[in-house]
Amino acid sequence: MKYYAINGSPRKKNNTATVLAKALEGVVAAQPDAQTEMLHLYDYTYKGCISCFECKKIGGKSYGKCAVKDDLAPILEKLSLADGIIFGSPIYFKGITGEMRSFFERFLFPYLVYDATYSSIAPKKMKTAFIYTMNVTEAFMRSMDYPEHLSGMEYFTGRMLTPPTVLYVNDTYQFMDYSKYKVECFSEEAKLKRKNEEFPKDCQKAFEMGMAMARS
């Protein structure tokens, strides 16, 4: 069984990568023989969908899969055979990162059939999950309708693969030294307190998410 974590953050060792790693640890805890791998999208050079429609051409050699040959092509091939995928992204302007959005265009669109019901031809109905990290509090997130803004990709993932479970990680610690940056809107003391007291709980939730995915 093969499970992947997709890191949509440009950072490889900070909040998003940390909780994704915990989720993969949870997978292995529930399924010791499982193979896990984290893929960092910012390691690859690629673009979003170029609207060539080769993935929709009847009888074409790329029907049902992306025809573009770049750094993302072998990654998409790997993911097509996954048993579970956990997508992780920091939130920029109430949305996932540009790299993550471009990835989803290339990953999901080939599976979408332009028939009467917009059915899916994904080769496997692998389990899915989303983890979002953001520097705003949960109260602010909900008051500004972040979950509703983020739900679009969750919907299409559910249609093409399986409905995802979702974890929000709020009020994250962004800088190693807040004094070096102009960030008067944040309290370093409050951020550090939250990092020490609440972030470990978020990591535990991610661990349990991974366990639940493997067990299902």
C-alpha cells in the first residue's frame, strides 16, 4: 500500500511539512507495511493545465491522463496508483498556493469526463485528505468564510476520487525571529504560546488523520 503527502508549501521543514509528516507517521502506525513518501511541489518545474484537451481526445494515447511532459508528469503517474493522498498547503489570500492550484489542474482534470454526469475515470478511488495551515485564528477564518472558499477543490477531489477529510491548522508561527520583520499585527509572545501549546495538538490530529486513512 502506498500513501503520499503533497506539500504545497515552498518550505520543506515548517508548519505544513511538519503536519504532513505527522499524518504519514499515522499511516505507518496503523499499517506498518505501508510505503509513504512526501512530495514537495516547489522542487519541480511545471505549469497548470494548458487546455490542450489531449486528455479528452477519443482514442488518443493520452485519454484520461495529462499529456504534458515536464517535471510533474512522473509525479502524476505515481499518484494515479496511490492508495491514499494527503494534500497540504499554507493559505495565501484565502486560497491554496499557486503551485498547489496548478498541480490540481493537472492531476484532477484528466479524470473528469465530459459526459452527462461529469463522471470520473480515475484509475483508483484512493482515500484523500486536506490539511491547511494559516496564520489567522479559527474565529477569523470562519468569520471570513475561509472553509467555503477552500471547499471547491475538496468538492472536485471528492467527485474524481473520494470525499476528503479536512484539518485546519490555525494561528501558526511564521518567523524564527519576529523582531526582524514588520509584523505589528501579530504578537510574537502570543504566537509562541500557541506554537508550544496548540501546534502539538494539531500534529496529533494529523497523526490520527493518517491512522484513520490507513485503517479505512
